[in-house]
Amino acid sequence: MNNLVRETVIVGSGCSGLTAALYAARANLKPLVIEGHEVGGQLSLTTLVENFPGWPEGIQGPDLIANMKAQAARFGAEFKTGHIVKADLTNRPFTLDLGKEKIQTRTLIIASGASARWLGLPSEQALIGHGVSSCATCDGFFFRDKEITVIGGGDSAMEEALFLTRFASKVTLIHRRDVFRASKIMLDRARANDKIHFLPDTIVEHVYEPEKHEVTGLKLRDCKLDKVYDFPTSAMFLGIGHEPNAKWVNGQLDTDADGYLITNNYVFTKIPGVFASGDVQDRRYRQAITAAGTGCMAAIEVERFLEAEGH
């Protein structure tokens, strides 16, 4: 085990973690950022970001992350590639196990984000950011007056479909079953919208065309008829939920039914000295700017916490 006890460690290198790193570094706390499974978070999978303040022409997601990392590093933030296997939050300093080494820290900011659930198709993965998206709020604008599809049968899918009707000429909602998990109110709203069409008992087998770096259609299978056919579309939005990256906490913090960390006063967990920010605790907004905001809050609270302890 490394004998150095850190003032603070930040788990996650997306917008929330990097903003926390910037604020903690400027407070001279010399934060260590564990970059995690998805280095850069969900923005690293995004192409053009047009809704982050300060970039009137937009900025590529990976470029925004690179800029934020460089800014935090300029003030002394350190970065380590790897992910937490498990953590011991029962004693202070807290111990983080990276498999090959253990790190101790007086405070911890959990900014490990949430990963979108995907269908797992190679063609889908190749087209993420090029017509395949898990965020209607982020990418719906790019498909104005186009016919697009949403995959899923729960409230997330209905919410995405309803939002996308602001831009698309037609939204087809594809679900693998004929029964929807969505709440009655959300399902009724979707069914009442003339722009939303339903394709139940249907699964996606392939997304066209990765070689063109754009979505031109889907290969669908009608589960009842066992029939395969092509379906033209300009985009595919996944509405099958997100998976918060918090399993490594090992049940030491409170979570909701879906695994999102529960916080009070924005970023406080039930364990003093442990804070959570960004998509790992925010299932409502899930935006880069809100993640950055809570990252800032968490770093400020870490500074206050350490100052109160005399560090």
C-alpha cells in the first residue's frame, strides 16, 4: 500500500470529475483523479456538443474533455489510469483498491458517472455519435425534420420519444415485447402524440451503415412472424436506461432502486468526507453542465470539510 495519504481522490474523469479536479487543484489540495473504465465519461463518445456554455460554434466532446483535463492539470491535479475494484469507506482514511495498488485518502469525490445501456451490436457501437445516441436532449436537434427511431419500452423511452417529436417529422418507438413497462401516464402521452408510431414485438439486428459514418436504416426482426426486414431511419436513440457506475462502493452508501447514489444537499452522502457528483447520483438531468456544477459543489465541500478538520 502506498503510505501517502491523499487529501482528496476523485473517481471519474468526465465533466463532473474534471470540474471537481479543477476546483480542488486550485484550492491546493493536489487531487488525484482515477480515470475509470470510460476515460472522459460519456462526452468522450459524443461528437459535436452545442449546449455547453462558452462554445458558440459548439465543440467536439473529446476536445471539451481534453481541455478540461489540461485545465485541471495546469493547477496540479494528477491523473491515474485504472478503476476501483473495491473501496473501504468504514474507516478514515478511506482505502481504494485498484487491484495492483491501494490508495488512501482523507476525502473522496465519487464522480464515476452512469453508462448508457446499449443493445450490444457491433454496428451500433461503430455509429455512436454518428446517428446512434443515448441522449435525446444532447442530439435531437441534429435530426430536425427527419424520421428517427427510439428503442425501449419504459418511461425513459417514452420521455425520449416525446422530446424528439419537437424536432423529428416522425418517431418510431421499437420495443421487443408487446407489453410496455412505462407508466400509464407516459404511455398515454406517447400514444396521444401523432408523430409517435409504435413497432412492438420487434428487435434490432443491425444498424446501417457504419462504413458511411451515418445511420441510414435498421435491420429489424418481427418476433411474432419471425420475419426480417429493412427499416429506413436517420437516427437511433436508445431509451433503455443507464447503469450508474457505483457497484465498487459495495453497498456502503445508500442507493435508490436502480443503483444511483443518494445524496443530501446536492452532494453529501451519508458518510462524512464522501461526496458524490454527476450522473452517478443524478438520474433526472444527466447533462454535462449539471455534472460540472455538482463537481464544483463537491470540491468546495471537500475544501470546507478538510479545513474544519485542520488540514
